[in-house]
Amino acid sequence: VNYLLGSDLIGSSNNVQSAKLWLEKANILSGWNINESKVQKIIGLNEEEMQLIRTLTPEQYYFLRTLCNINSNKYLKGAEVRKLAEATYHITISPKTIAPSVILPLAKEKLITAKKPTSGRGGASYLVKATVKSKKKLIEPLFNQIEILLGKDLLDYYQKPLNQIRKDMSSRNPYVKGLALEAFAIRLMKYIGLDFHSTRLRGTETAGAEIDAIFESSHLIFTRWQVQCKNIKKMSSVSLDQVAKEVGLSHVLLSNAIVIMTTGKISESARKYANDVMGTMNICIIMIDGEDLDEIVESPTNIIEIFNRESLNARHFKVLKSKK
């Protein structure tokens, strides 16, 4: 708020007064006193993140936040992190200036480590990794939230390397493989900037059925994501009935998007049903199968292509229906 009121976005004194009235209407300002908790709630940042963002440009902050969302101990391509940041937070980071304006300043503040690979040219060729300092500021608060809501077991799984979590999905122990898939789902949703809300909802909220996880986002508009995890054999398929149950529950949960995540396959009848639903209802159904999971393990930023594929599919069927 301080930045907004003192920036060139406001301009004249009349504009400042208009902005102040709007901020008062949103209960952010009372006179000139700022309701910090209200600010944090509206923009989706906690106090640690608020303190950090004051020292960074928006491009630097969201690049860093995306890198921390991935939470990988390996170096990642700066260009791929940039694409994921742009898709997740609806910002623009110039490929030509990413090195001097984003990567190198973050490295100077010891928030990331950056190095150039043996081949490649330009800023986009930098390899980047979050440091302990940035993880402490942006990841530890998330860990605290997960432990409070889900317990230590799931928190421990959440912190494991992605390839280890993927391997444990094939465990003979039903509890281990279920925990692994759920942790994987939470990691994936965090990659695209969604906030974890709750898990394993039962009872009157879901008419007695079970939902693996609920996520929410308020980047531009509020959305609620309903994620169902199906740990099945590699050659087995998610059925039409299983997708239909999630569609029914979306009315109860007021979800805008359904994610079906499985270690197996998606049956043709399930995909056709999902396409029919998307053509007639204001909901998006995203299907992620075992092959997609393997691609994400290979490179977390592959999630962009997978979600873009599903988004284009949804748009295709909505357009077809609207033309009839």
C-alpha cells in the first residue's frame, strides 16, 4: 500500500485521494492507518514475504517465489523458471534482460545461486537454485502450515526429492503409496502458485465422499481447485464414474477446476465425459496420468506444457459448444 500511494501509478493529489477512498472501502485503510493483516490476506503474502517483497522488484520476487515453489535441490534452467513464473503469476519478465535485472541481483543478495552451463549463451542460459536464505523466508512458513494441517508424515514426504516420491507411489504399503501421491499432488499445485486449503474432506461437506485436497488461488480472480488422486496400476484406467463423482462434488465444494491425478491412465470414456461436461458447464477438468507424472519428475517446469495442453483442450470444447 505504501508503494502504491507513493508511486507514479497514483499521479496527482486527486488520484491519491481516490485511491485512499477505495482502500478505505476495502478496509485496508482507516484514515491513514494501514490494516497490515488485511493487506496480507488480499495479496496472499505473509509477513516474511511482505518484508522480502519490499526489497525486490515484482519480477525478482515472483521469479524467486516460483523457484521456491518448485523446491528442488537441483539447478534449474532460468528460462524455464521464467516461463513458469509468467504463467503462474501473470507477469512479464524479458528474456533479454532477465540476467542483469533478475538473476544476478538475486544472486548478489544470496537468495539464489546462479551459474552458466558449459554450453549456451545469454541470460536465459543461467542455471539457478534457491539458497537456504530464501527457503527460510518463503518455504518454512509453508512447511509450518502443512505440518499443522496434515501432520508430520505428509510434511516429511513433501520435502523428499520428487523422484523419490514418484518411486514410493509404487510401494506395496498402501499407506506409503497413498501418502506419496498426495504429497506429489500438493507439490504440483504449489508449482502453479495455488494455496493449500485442506485435505481429506469428509462428511456433510462432501456428502460422505472423500476429496484428497482442495486448493485456492486469488491471483486475478478467486478460484477453487479440487484434486483427486488415484493410485492405480500402470495399465489401469480412471473410469467415467470416478470423474462423474468429482463433477457432482464440485457443486457442493463450489470448485472452478477439477484435477484428476493418477499413476495409471485415463479411459477414453472418462475423457469423453469430461469433454462433454466442459462444453456445457463453467468448469475445467484437468487429467494428469502416469506419463505426465514422469515428465514432471524429469523437469518440474514441464507442468506448464501439461496444463497448457489441458487448458487448450477445455477451450476447444467450450468453443465448439458455444457455436452450436
